[in-house]
Amino acid sequence: KEKTVSVPTNNFIQPPVKNADIPYEEYSVDAEKGDTIFSQTGSIILFPPNSFIDREGKIIRGNITVKYREFTDPIDFYLSGIPMTYDSSGKEYLFESSGMCEILAYKDGQPVFVNPNSKPELHLVTKNNSQEQNLYYLDSTQQKWVNKGASIITDLNKQITDKTAAASPFADIIEPVKPEKAN
């Protein structure tokens, strides 16, 4: 019998166009061993061993399903229906986003949660390298954005100009070719 993984819907997230929402990429991850997911966009998610727990806080064993999607431009933000306003000291502001993502995880159709002792690491690709933006988390229970502080920007395309850096053992690494979807 096949299990269908359902994605929770929150009434404050309202996609404006039916069947035009951003699709999920789906992956299987060994919860005990951990894994690395390479998204079609180039983003990378590192899941260390034992990074998932159940509602009671017990470490998950076996394979889990990870659903992942990214929102990279104003059209994506609009189609997702995700609220793009936040409150700061009682004043409402509109986000200027460099990109955002959604990660959901399930074991046998039931949601699993992040182990606070073995948190995943996300490397989100963006076209904006501004140091002025912060990280936010959309708390679906409180139905509001929570400021998580400054983001760390790493420019992987920056040319090595410093002779000391050129002597690095990683200097000869060639950037891999981005995979393309078959047609």
C-alpha cells in the first residue's frame, strides 16, 4: 500500500492562483547516517547523523522523506502566498528578500522535527550578496516572521587574487557543471 505524504496548509498562507504554486523537490534521507542534498538550484542542505526527532523527542531511525522548495524572486513569493510583511517595534514592513526556502520532513507520513543537538546546515543560493539583510524564520504557529539575526554570505564565484590563498590545496578545484533537467 502506498502512503501519501501530505503537506500542512496554514490558513494564513494563501497561494493566489490554484495549481500555480512552487513545486517541491523530494528526497530520501537516512536519518541515522545523515546525508547531503544537492538541490536542482545549486543550494545544499547538510543533514548530520541523527538530525531528526519525533514529537516525543526520540531520535528517528530509518529513511525519511524530505520535501524542499525555494522561492527566489517576487513572482515565486507571490505564487507561494507566503506573507511578505513583518513587524518590528509595532511597525509593519515589507520584506526585501534575497530568497527563501521551505523544508518539510516525514517518516511514514508523519512530520518529524529538527534535533536541537544535531541541526541541519543550509547553503541557499542567491543572486544578492548584500550584508545588510538578516535571516528570518516563518513561525506558522504564531503566524509571524521571527528575526534570526545576521546571515553569513559566502561568494563562491569570487576569483582568488591573493597569492597566499592561491597556494591553498583547494586552488585547483574546478567548479562542477550544473546538472540540467532531461527533456
